[in-house]
Amino acid sequence: MDSYYLYILYSEKLDRYYTGSAADPHKRLLRHNEGATKSTKPGRPWKIVYHEEYPSRSEAVKRENYIKRMKSRKFIMSLIAKDTEA
């Protein structure tokens, strides 16, 4: 079974985060930066600032939805900060 990833992107231009999930987050980042996703097109260029690996798509999407429900920039920034400490 292939891994699936939760990822968080950051746009310096908009000073915003975007949370998503994909089997290949780097390939997905290219699509975001090509302008293929309406919601992220204005923020280009995006960069991956955080990711988590999961054994299935459903688990990655579950985590993605949890983070989105938090509606908290502070929560996202705490995840990124913990990741950079490790």
C-alpha cells in the first residue's frame, strides 16, 4: 500500500497557509504553482512547510479535515514549529 500525505503550504505573497493531502505532495505542489487550483492560484509561489505521512488516503484526509476545522493559524504554526525542533 502506498503512503499518502497531509501537507501544509505557505504563500509569502499572501502570508497564508493552505492544507491539503496527496499521494505525492511535491507533484501536487507543482500543480498549485502552475495555477491549476483556483483557491491557491493567487498565492503563487507556494512552498511546502510541513507534511505528515499516513498509510492510507482516508487517514490523511481525516487529519487534513481536523486541521481545517481548527481554523487556527496559531495551531498550524505550532505544528510547523514542533517539526523544525525535531
